[in-house]
Amino acid sequence: MMSDNLAPASVETVLKAISTEMSLAAVACGHLDVALGKILEVVPDEHRLSVMQELHTVDLLAQHITALTDFTGNLSQQHGQGVLEVNDSLNAITLGDVAARLRASIAPE
């Protein structure tokens, strides 16, 4: 583990970094989806449903990661003094559950 302390970074820089990392995770999900698809081709019939359910789970995960990637990417494009306007980015999320959870997490107590 690296122990170098970083200088304070702008919100834009941090969000871009997070968005980039999530993009990498989305690509990895795509590879996993392809691998499961190949397994589905050779798995015995009695196990096909189980593999198909896992494929569905991977697809949902990929959609979730993409939604969060888009959200942080949109936020990183805003310029301000460390304050982010989140409504447009939240409204752009296509998975309602993800948007609702983010909205609940961000809303002031």
C-alpha cells in the first residue's frame, strides 16, 4: 500500500478519477458476462437456469456500474467552488433504484 499523502484535489479531479475507475470495472463486468456466456454454451441442461441467473446478475451489475460512472462523469464536468449541483446528473440515471439510493444518500438530514 502506498503511503504518500496527496495534496488536496478538486472535486472535479476526484470525480473524474472515480468515474475512470468505474469505467474499468464496467469493462471487467463485460468480460465476465462473455465468460459466463461461454460457460452457458457447454453447461449441462440441468444447470443452465443457474448460469442464466448469474448472467442476469452480471448484467444488472454492469448497468449499476455504468449508471454510477455516468453520474460521476456528469458531476465532474461541473465547475464551481467545491459545491456540486446533483439534480441533472441524478435525473440522467436510467436505473431508478440507483437514482433513489443516491438521492437518499445525498439529501440533507
